[in-house]
Amino acid sequence: MECPHCGKSHDRVIDSRLAKDGITVRRRRQCLACSERFTTYEATEAQLLPFLVGKNTGPGATTANLKAMLSFLARTLRALSKETDKLITRMEKTEKALAIKESEKKARERKIARRKAQSLMMADSVLKVIRRHGRGIDMARLKEKTRLDAKRIHAIVFELRKQGKIKSLRRGFYVKT
């Protein structure tokens, strides 16, 4: 908004509320250049259309007035239609992007859940083998019985030891607790 006192266009809104007519918005503004305050009344074209129609079709309306009003309405509706189409297109693109992100997120969650379940099953199988051997079992036999690679067995044994489910009698030899 341009300040009516100094002509600068830098201002801030101090107060904003609906005007008494219920259609326009009354805004109290303060100019940042000269600190003067002024009031503006704002409304959209869509809100003013009923007033324009009533004004141009009332008593004493001429054909020229009606043609001008209809021309204005046609232009306004075309512009609104184009804007609406653009908004709908943007919304559809956004919805598609959100749906894709959501499906990717669910796929990641399912993959993580599968890995956790698989990891728990492997840990249970290692723990069962260790429990079956009362005096303990070494790493080579664990590898043979579970058919897992050494790296995975080391990781599982580390977790089981951390949880207190097994203990190490000596290096590479494990028993249940």
C-alpha cells in the first residue's frame, strides 16, 4: 500500500478485522517511512460481484451498463477459471508426490521390520544351539550348526552377551547363563 502522507510503499499492518458491511476487510496500517497511520478497505472481486450486478441492473440501467458488466463478469470468470485450473493441477501434483513419499516410507518400514524379524530369528537360532550344548560351544561348531557367516555370528553373540543371555568361558567358546 502507498502511504497517503509521504507516498512510500513500505508499511506494516497494525490491525485487521472485518468491516461493518461484512464483505470488506478493514486494515489499520502504519507507514515505516513517516510513522503515520492510515486505514485501507480491501475486498476481492468475487466479493464485490453482487454489488456490481445490483448497481448495473437496477432502475435506470442502460444496455451499455449491462454489456460492460457482462463483459467484466466474463473476463473475471475466465481468469478465476484459469487460476482454479492451475490450483487444481498443483494440488494433484502435490497429492501424487505425497502418495509416492508415503508409499516409499511404508516400503522402508516394511523392509526394516523384515530385517528385524530376520535378525531376531537368527539370534534365536544361535541361542538355541548354545542352550542345547550344556557345556558350551565354540565358534566353528556354531557356524556349522546355524549355517551363518562368521561376521553375523560375532554380531549376534555380541548382542546376546550384552543382553546377559550367554557368557564367554574363553575366547570363541560360549555357554548359556
